[in-house]
Amino acid sequence: MTKTMEKLKHLREKVADPDFQQSRGLSNEVSYYILAFDAQDQPLVTEEVSNMRQQLNRETVGMDIVEFNLYQIMWQLLDDMGIKEDALEMEANDGIDYLIEQLNNALEMTSSDNLFVQYMQQHLPEEPVIVFVTGIGEIFPLIRAHKVLNTMHQIITDVPVVFFYPGTYDSLSLSMFGESKEDNYYRAFQIN
């Protein structure tokens, strides 16, 4: 069994635990978790997230899992603003660095109320049990995971949030694909 499969098995056990679902036993810490995995295991992770959402839904086990795919959200937001095609052309014409700067401006990523946070707030059911955040590797390097993590705390405080991160997390810093270090983030627990 690969390390990623072990982590996914452990996550499945955790999400079935009522203490995990209700964020009990964390000494008033936020219930944010990071499941870091080898990027080559992305298809396995995608399949297991889908399986968990289907098999552990409220009708069968009594819980809801809400998934926010950052990659899909980004394209939806750009489409809603009418600049999706411009963004695609911008990379070809002006390069990736310029595109990153413009996307971060358009999505208001320096704001604590950035467009990702607004989208999640609008699409969050009144009583979710667990939130899964996916699409983190697909959105890199356009948007950095720590920018979303640092702003989600203002809208999702009462339920567990699990970030599926293709890279490493050492309880202090994130490293996308195990290579590109992001800013420090120390508020999440590791899923091992």
C-alpha cells in the first residue's frame, strides 16, 4: 500500500468519527487538515474523494461532504467576470508571471475577502459536515494554496476542512510538488 493510499484510508476512518465531524478534541484550534500527497497520485486522490463523497453522504452514513475545487472555481469566477478568454490569451502574449499578477489582482487575492472566499461563502450549505478543498495542484502557480487557506478561516470555522495538497507539509510550511516552497502555514493538522 502506498503512502498516499494509507493517508486516504486514515482520512476515511477520521471522517466517519463523530469527534472529527464535530471538531471535538482540538483545544479550540481550527479544524483544518492537510493531506499532502505525491503529485503522481493525483488520479488516486481524485477517485477517492469522489468515492468518499458518494459513499459517506448523509443518506448512507449520515454526513455531507462539500467539495470546493479551486481550479474549477477560478475558471468559473473568470468566466463570470467575462475575462476567461482574456486570461488564456494573456499567458500566450505576456507570459506566466504577468498572468499570475493579473489573476491575483482580478481575484482580489490580497484581500481577506477574496473572490474564492466569497464564492465558498455563497455556495456553502447551512449545515455542512466536512469540507474538502481540491484542485490545488491544478491552480498552481496561478494562485497559491496558503492565500486561500489564510482567508478561509473567516467563513468556515465550525466544521472540518481537508486540503488535498500535492506536495509536502511539515506542520509549518507547504511545498508544492515537494519543490516550490510557499509561505509558512502552521494552523492545519496533518493527515498521516
